Amino acid sequence: MKLRQYQQDSVDNLMDTIQVKGNPILQLPTGAGKSIIIAEIARRMQERWNGIQILVLAHRAKLVEQDADKFAKLGLIPSVYCAELKRKEIGQFTIATILSV
């Protein structure tokens, strides 16, 4: 899956900021493709810091499913921790609802 240019720029800028300043934030509008951006950031972090564990939080089960789908499309194996989906998996890339955690 290929990111759009503005998505790639967002990922690149965030990764650069992590190296220099530490705790960046991305703010993106509805429909910008946040799920794929999150998955790409996780993929890059895993490449850079092998063995890192990443927790992605979402406020609805539907968003957990959407994020897990994008992780899988990038070749990452997502674990899902969500009571509503009746799944309680923990792994290198765990995607969960806030209330389930």
C-alpha cells in the first residue's frame, strides 16, 4: 500500500521530530487516512527500534478494526484487545479500545 504524499510527509516529519524533540503530535482532518499513517509510523518504529511494543488506542471498536486492517495491509501482525469484539490479544502491535484497557 502506497501512502499519499501528504501522508508520507506527515510520517517523515513525525519520525524526524521523535529523533530531535521527543513527543510529537499529528493533527489530521477526517478522511486524511489516519489509520494508514498510524500503521506506517508503527512499521517505521519497528524497523528503527527492533522489538519495540506499540499500543494504539481508539475510542470505538469500529476504529480498532479499521486500524488492524491497515496494519495487516502493511504486513504487520496486529493484536486486538477489545471487549466488544471479544478479543483480548497482546502482541508487538496491540490495537485496543480505551475502555477495554
